[in-house]
Amino acid sequence: MATWGFGLRAKSMFALCIACLLTLLPASIIGWQVIEGVRNHFGEAYARNYTQLKREQIVSLVSRELMLARRLAGSELTRQWLRDEENLDKKALMFREAEAYRADLQNHAYFIASAASGNYYFNGDDKPYSSAPRYRLEHGKDSDSWFFGTLDQSDDYNINVNFDVPLQLTMVWFNVSIRDEARKIGVAGAGLNLNGFLQTFINTDEPGVTPLIIASNGAIQAHREAALIATNQAGNVARPEQTLPGQLADSKDREALQRAMALAAERPGEVSTLWGNLDGRQQLLALSYIPELKWYVVTAVDLQMAKVLDGGWLKNSLLLLLVLLAILLVLFSLAVNRLVLRPLEKLHHSATAISHGNFDVNLPEDSRDEIGDLSRAFAVMVNKVRTYTEDLESEVRERTEALEAANREMRLAHQKINDSIDYASLIQKAILPSQQMTQQLGEHHFVLWRPRDVVGGDFYVFRADGSSYLIGVVDCAGHGVPGALMTMLARAAIDHAMTKTGIASPAAILTQTDQAMRAMLQDCPLPRAIATNMDAGLAYVDLENRRMVYAGAKIPLYWSDGDKVGHIQGDRRAIGDRRQGIYTDKEVELHAGFTYYLVTDGYLDQAGGELGFGFGNSRFAELLRYVAQRPMQAQAAALEKALGEYQGNYSQRDDITILSFRFD
């Protein structure tokens, strides 16, 4: 081992100590703390004054509209008319007074809604004057939830902010309850266009300053980002991201916000402040309460971005500090370059040459420090790497050739599998009776057949006998290739059953199919995890006698005339179930204008919506009521579109088949 002199580590530490002694680090830290304290002090004063100013702007703008709306709702003429809504004389007097209020309102528009009749009256500059109701409010309708929410709440009024996305219009509605003593008999109010207000109040040019308005429950009522505004609060609950507590990342910040809101509510007109992590940054929040509107005016100030202090003198100080640091860096760089970098650069050139396969390199001159030890160790490494590289190159060539051969075989096998599956898909489509159904039923039927994979376990059957025919769907266990193979067995079993029993009794066909499937699989040692059962629904249609016979193995027959929806329940056991099922025929009278549907559980169980639940029987029945009177192909498109919209980004769970038919 080499004798140690003045080592590399000592040289580096010596240069670093000299640089540290010449810096103004302690002074910089103290100065920065002083600046931070001054900035926080002036920032809090700025936030308080700014919030107080914005509060007064809101009070002067909105209080007048709320006062007029409350006077309209509290008018004796309004109450007298709503007690006797059909009295034309009282109605004329009320609307004459309401028109006087309209002239004083900011947007010249008012509305009155009756709790007894649900009639909604509205007059504004954008519509001709009318004393007739514009429309009728309905329970359960999302757009009317504000009205029933106002009637149900204990307060006499609420303020509802509504953002119209297509029109990019923000309106604040004053919904005031009309009382007949303790009973609420209606709602009256007015609307105020907030667009101009938002331009001056919300969209401030001050960097790092975000003014906003929140309700008593924390829901955001005004914000420069429209997506964060909690609209229609009279009947809905705001999403977390549309509330100020939901915007705060830390639970302690949310608790501090609740305390500040409570303090501001106790002292209207005063400003409460707190610190919180908002939008990923620590910001100062100042809020003041407006009891008349039940709103909080909030100002979020990011002191890192806001221009709270004049930065002129700070820039000069920083410039001087940068000059000193630059001098220190130059001196430190010269020392490091002379003592460390030059020897390391020689080693770098040597390593680069070795990386290109050149093992004849010139190492740095021998020295009595760590660089010298590194050079000697590097020389030993070069000799070992040369030997290992020669051995490794030979081994890599052999393994590369073997890997290329394996990849070729894998690509060939993958191509054969894909070709086989495509061929299986052609075979499966060939056994489907699409052409026979088109010739027999024409435009009076449609089939929605959508396997989950290239091939699937669903298929449909059709066999005609003069003016009668058998039609049905089958859902075999499994999907993909296993499900497709099961369809081959199931199709053969059903064809055999129809030949043996005829087509007049669907229950007999299901029973015979069940026996045939059990006979085909009884000698096969199948694992318990492999399912061989299948659901089926068969309908025998006798056009001459205007009758239909239906039997199902777990699959129901749905029907609808566009007004009513019903279904014939299938029997509870699947074909091939562990317990043998008993299948019964059910007589169904044919009606002109009725549409009949057979659907596998792939459609009904498809996940979707906000929570990923299945589509469900109730939603499917309501959809049939909506589309039953349309042409058959239009029904198919509507059913597929409805499923696609509900499914969203969820993947298809199972094979899907819907077979529908109707009669003139």
C-alpha cells in the first residue's frame, strides 16, 4: 500500500473550509428570517384589507337584490294570490306589483313558483311578458331540485350559484320562501348575472392572490376556475373538490378553517386569518362573514408570489451576495480543478477508451494520495476486464443465437394461435342463423351479438316450420375459446332436441337438451372448477293462432309496448346444473305493437356508472319502455349506445346477446 502524504480528502476539505469562511452564510440566514417576518406581517395586513374591501363590494352589489327579492316574497299581494291562484283579479294585482319590482332589479328578471300547483312564473327582458306559468316543477327532476330543497329547508331563503357551461354564464339566484304564517306556499326570487362581477372581483391581476366566496358549509360559490364552483346548492351536496375544506390537503388545516369560520361568524365585519396548504403551496387565508348572505369572503395569498414588499433593495442585496458567491465559486473551482479534476480527467479518458474496446490506455502519473491508489486499482481492473470481455463476447454470441431462434418459434406459435382463433370466429358466426332470421322475420327483428373476446359463449337459435318458428338465445358458461367450444356442444344438443321433440314445446327442447349435454359430458373427468352449464330462453311462435309458448332456463322473456314493461320469468335451474331442472311451457298471447326481448346476463351484469355496479334489470326495463316503439334497428342502436355510455371506461365483463322480435 502506498504511503499517505497530504491526501485528496484533506486537500478537498481545506479548499471547502476556505470557501465557507469567506461566505456570508450566517448573515444571509439572519437576513432571510428578517425578510420573512416583515413579509408575513405586511402580507397579513394586505390580506385583511383586501378581504375587507372585497366584502364591501359584495355587500353593496348583492344585498340590494336580496332585499328586493325578500320584499317581493313578503308582499301581501303575493300571499293573497298564492292562496287563491286561480283568482284573476288577485293575479293581476300581484303581477302589476311584481313588474314594479322588476324595473328595480339589476337584471330586470324575477320568478314566482307555487308550492300548491308547481307552476313556475317568470318574466325578464329576454322573454315577452306573460302572467301564465312557464312550466310545471316536478319532484325527482334534477333541474327542479332547488325549488323543493328551498321548501324543505328551515331558513327563509337561500342563495344558489348556477354556472351554465354552454353559455359560460354564472348566475346567483335568490330563492326566498313565501310563507302563509308557518306554512310555505311558494318561492319567489330574482337572478343576478355574476359574469361582470367575476371579472372585477375574482379575476384579479395581483399575482399570488386568489379571492373566492364560500357558503356556510364550505361550498365554493365564486372562483376564477368555474369547475370548482358548487352549483345548485339548494338541492345538492357539493363534491369535496368544490369546497374550501376539500381543497385543503391537511386535516389540521381543515380544523383551523372551521375555527376561523366560526370566529368570523361570531364577529361579522372582522377578518380572521390562518395558514393552510392550498393548491400544493402554503398560503395565508383571510376570511370575513356576510350574515345577510350566509357567505364568507376569502382571500388566499401566496406570499412567495404576491408583491407584498418592494423588491428593489432586496434585489440589490441579492446581487451583492451573488457576486460574492461567484468569486467564491471561481476560487473553489480553481482549487478543485488543480487538485482533483485534472487527475480524474485522465482516468476518465482511460475509462472511455476501455468502453470502446481499447485496453491500451495511459493512466495518471503515480502519486501518494487517493488518486494514485485509484490509478493502480484501475490498472488491475483493466487487465481483468480484458479477460472477462473476451470470454463474455463468446458466450453472448452463443446465447444471442439461441434467443433469436426461440423468438422465431414464439412468433410462429403466436401467429398460429391467432389464425386458429380467427378461423374459430368464422366457424362460430357461420352456425348463427342470421340469414334464416332475415329471410323469415325481415325488419321485424334485430340481434345484438357482441362476444367479449374474438369468440364467445353466447349464440342464438332459429328454426321455422311453416308459419311457426322457434327462436331463442343460449349463454354457455365461460367466454373466449372455452365458451366457443361449449357453444358447439350446446348447438349440437339443441339441434338434436328440436329434431327429436319438434319445436312446439320449448320446455321439452330444454329438457331434452339438458339430457343430451349430461350424456355427452358424463364420461369426461372434468375438474370441479370447470363449469359446463348454460342459460337458455326459447320461444315458440304460432302466427296462425296468434299465440306464443315460452320456456327458459334462468333467462326471462321481456316485452314492452312503450307504455308498460313486463317479463316472463324463466325456470330457476340452468341446463347442465348440478341439480337437474324442471322446465315448463308458459302461454303468451301475441299483441300487435308489442316488442319481445331475450337478453343474456352479459348485458345486465355489465359494470359501469360512477360506482362500477352492474347495469341491472330495473334500468334495462326502463330502457325498453323508452325504445319499444322505435324501428327495430333504431332500438338496437339505442340499446348499444345506452350500454356504452353506462359502461364508460370499464372493460366488457361477459359475452352480450340481445335478440328482439315483434309482429304486425
